[in-house]
Amino acid sequence: MTSVATGAGDVSRETYERLKAFEGLVAKWSPRINLVSKSDLLDIWGRHILDSLQLVPLVPGTPQRWVDLGSGGGFPGIVIAIVARDHWPDLTMTLIESDQRKATFLRTAIRELDLAATVRTERIEEAPPQAADVLTARALAALDGLFAYAEQHLALDGVAIFPKGRRADEEIAQARENWTFDLQETQSITDPEARILTIRNIQRARP
């Protein structure tokens, strides 16, 4: 199988072509429903696709159920669903997105790219518990708020993977006031001020 270097690891030629097709869909839809900023339209690959791809090596084992919260333009959810065709063929991806227009875009991408993914158009806190093996959210909420979502939707032995920017230390400190958790930090390859937080064993702190 021919592989292609992406800047965040090699993928098959088929996966690369799907990623490029998704890039085209984002560029086509974004002017209408603001999937990414105007400046980011000039570098969808670097700012969003690579930023999503770098989560893949951090995932332990062979996950069966991945849930992406506040999926927006499909980062990282759609990107992960594309890669999963090669990496984890039995994985199912659930995207939770309350915005109807963005949910329509996500469903279009899933259909056109033939992905094993579904979209729930509802508020995260109103969705039934998902028991996710992997839970992700990108640019959605502070860590303390994300842990409340994880309490609802992450399996007991699951892992949460949250990209964070320059305020990561502040968010971690705030979260430790209300939660206990095991944390691993990885430097982002797309932003020198950002890192990826891989988190397990999230529990509310005892008073």
C-alpha cells in the first residue's frame, strides 16, 4: 500500500485523498456557515487537519467508540473518522453538534467520504451517556467544563484527549480544584504555544 507523508505521520494514499477531499468540502462550505475563520481558509491543512491528525498516536489500544464534542467543522471528528478506516476499521465515530447548519455539513461529509460516523444534533449535556473509549473536544470549553462532559460521556476506562493553547496551565490548575485526574502532556506540532492533554481517571474531588 502506497503511503503519503502528511506532516503528522504517514497515511495510505486512499486516506490522503479523503483528507484532501474533506479539505475541499470545508473550503466550499465555510464561507456560508463559518466552519473556519477567513484567515484559516488559506491553510486548512496546517491549522486544522494536521492539528487533528496529531491526536492519532496518542490513542491507546484499539478503540471501538470515539465521541467528538462540539464537532463544528469536523475537527478532529471527521479527520479521525477518515484515518480510522485504516487504523481502526471497527471504530464508530459519534459527532455531537447542536448547530443545525454545521450538523448538516458534517452529515454531508460523512456521506460523501463514506465514513463510519453519525451526528447527534443536540446539546452535549442533553445527549444520553455515550460510554466513549475516546472523548475529544477542540476549542469548546475550559478544562473544568470539559470534565463535566467527560463525567457524562466517557467510559470509566476511557481516555479524554483535549488540545489546549497558551492558557493550558491555568485551566489545569482550575480543574484540579474540582477534579482528580491523571494527565499526560504532549507538545503540539502545529503551535509552539499549544499542547495536547491526554487525561484518564477523571473523578470529582471529594469536599
